[in-house]
Amino acid sequence: MLSKNELKQIRQLASKKYRSKTGLFVAEGIKVVREFCDSGWKPQVVYSVNELDFVSFTKVDKATLDKITHFSTASSILAIFKLPGEKEYSSDEFSVALDSISDPGNLGTIIRLCDWFGIKNIICSNDTVDCFNPKVVQSTMGSIARVNCYYCDLKAFLSNHTTPIYGACLEGIPYYTQDFDAKGLLVMGSESHGISPKIEKLLNKKITIPPASDGAHPESLNVAVATAIILGEIYRP
Amino acid sequence: MLSKNELKQIRQLASKKYRSKTGLFVAEGIKVVREFCDSGWKPQVVYSVNELDFVSFTKVDKATLDKITHFSTASSILAIFKLPGEKEYSSDEFSVALDSISDPGNLGTIIRLCDWFGIKNIICSNDTVDCFNPKVVQSTMGSIARVNCYYCDLKAFLSNHTTPIYGACLEGIPYYTQDFDAKGLLVMGSESHGISPKIEKLLNKKITIPPASDGAHPESLNVAVATAIILGEIYRP
């Protein structure tokens, strides 16, 4: 049985401020929790309705999970992990950078996509949604356990970056005509405004996904979908 | 001022049953409503907080929109349109077929993606989420005004289909090694289970998106993201 105070503390982990203060975050769902454990993360505590064989846990009833879940429908398991310590970005592999991505589902999907293609590092502008937001953690389906997100002043970061910087824009050269450097960086912009002007100035190459025709078509593509098309091209042999 | 009965009727359009009964559906947000109007759809009624110059409307206050919206946050405009009449599928262009897609955001994103690449027809299994679900309409960003979704018994449809049928599977030949027929059909499976066994039997070619390594990686990709990567290949010159 969890105390009122414990229930409250777990619920408060929905906020970034409280996550930073406590150094903790929440993962829900058996697939996600298992991926963290399989990747060597040690949970502080695991609350589960069912028996588990891969980690020690506290058995709770469904009603308790309903009280602590960060979703409209609770899954059968909720675990609390320690936030990883701050790491310095250092990579000589292809990476992705995100400029002001605000939707948790989009960030989660991009993290999962990067994990699929073996991209280990994502640079996020400080105003990108926090990668330990419960909805992001959930939609990565566990990939956040293997992919590092670095939050920084993206403009300052790019100003000092030495490998080629590509950016997805509405105008540019078609993605299938560009040769991508194996140590390069792909910048993707926000859902509403694309790459911001101050970041656009720092791109070495603007890449675009041409629509099928000049006729009626959407103004833009969803950012996760656009990232997928460009990464699908880069990782095509 | 809307009557209690009118408010109730608009809210009931969240359910597919009520949409079928009344032959109506709801579109919210200025971008989405404008796309419908620009594509020649005539709204039955438009409720707007602001003045509009592209369609006649009933002015309402924000509190009224808060009462009729199908979202947690109302936008400044809500319009009601007539559902299109049933059309018979007939296409000699590349099309997409969806097997049991349940997430409205995924379906909306796929519709928007198809619209981007000029794909006009999507065949949906009867258990795929309804394309006039308010969340689907919203996430298409208006593309549903230009793309036709046909709901049918997908197994029966594919059994009678005469052009090559490709399907995205976890095992198959890599997407970048397949030549796609310009009149072909790409089948994408559900978020949880992929293409169902009864549909898989009817595929002519199984296509896959290989992960970067045999090491730890996600079990699968998000379905909209996987569709994007394969369509990005098909529409690559």
C-alpha cells in the first residue's frame, strides 16, 4: 500500500521540474520497463500487478496503478528510474539534431527511429520537449534506454560543429540527390515553423522531400515522417 | 447561441455510429477547415470565434467552442461537413492498403503522407480506425479532403486484386532492392501485430526495413514512419 505522500510524489514526476529536483523519471508498460532493465538500467522501484521474473518488484493492485499512472489508462507496471547523469556530447558518427520539437509523440518516434538505424546521439534545442517526459518515454518503446539526448543551446552548438550540417527545409535539394557524410548531422525543425531562421543560417546543405506534384498537397510533412524518409535514404547502401 | 440539443448532437459526432446515422462529420482548426473548403467541400455549418473571409459562418464565443470541441483544447473554429457518398475503388495508380490500424494519429499521418506523394486511394480493413474520426481528420491537416479511404473486407479485396501486392514485414527483402510496379499496392500492418497471417498469405512480395545492426534495437518501427521510408523509396526517381 502506498502512502498518500508516495502517490503524490510519483504523480509529480510528470513535471520536468520535479524530475530535475528528484533526479528520477517514470517508465510505464511492460515492454518499456523491460527494455530499460535489459539495457542495464537499475530501477529504484517497480510497481506491478503481475508477477515478474526479470526484476524485483512491489506487488500492487490495479487501483493503485490507476492512481499513479501518467496516462489516461494505466498499464500493469510502473517503474521509477534515476535520470542519467549529464554527459558531454562526443561523436564521430552520424547524428540528428532537433530544433524546438514540442510534441512528445514526435520526439519518442524519432528516438525509436534513430535507435532502429543505430544512431546513438540526438542533440536537442533547450526548448525541445524533455526526453524523460512520460509520454516520450512511452512512445520510444524503450529506445530511450539506448539513445542519448543532449539538451543545449543549439545555435551555439552548431556554430562550433565541424562536420557537415544538413537541414530539412521546404526548399532545398532533393534528399535522394545528396551524398551524406558518415559523420554528418541532420537538423529537423519544429512541427509548426520548421527550422528557425537563426539555425537555418548555420546549415551547410538544405535538403527537401519534394511533393509528387505542384498541385494541391499538404503544406508540410509530419516531422517524424520526414526524418524517416531522409534517414531511409542515408542508411540505404 | 446553440441549443442544448445542438450542443449534444455535435458532441455525439465523436462516435462513428452517430456519424453514420447522420451522414455528418466534424473538422476543427482553421487549417483543416480551409483545406476542405479549398478542395470544394461545402460545410453544413461553420462555428467560428473570428471573422472568416473564405466561407459563411456563425459567430460564437470561445465558451461555446469549448462545449462542442472533440479535443481537450478547442481551436477557434469547428465545421460540420457531409460524409462523402460511398465510392467504388478503381485505380490504376499506386495505392496503400492498411490492415487493422487502430491509432487515429497514425492513420492521419499516413493519409497526409500519401497526399504528399500524390497517392489518392487508401484501402482500409474494416477494423481500421474510421478516417472521419475527429482525431484522424485533425492529424491529416486537411489531406483527408483529397485522399479517398475505402473500407472493406481486406482479405476479400486482396484475393481479387490483380496488380502486385507488396507488404511491409519484419522479414523480407530490403526496401531498397525491390522494384515497385507503378500500379502496385503496399500493405501496412497494425501497430501491435503487423500484417495479420490471413493477409500475409496474399502478399506477392514481403519488404523489410533492415535495422542497422543485429544488436539491440526496437522490435519494430512506428507504422507511419515505416510507410514513409518505403514510400520515400518508391517515389525516389
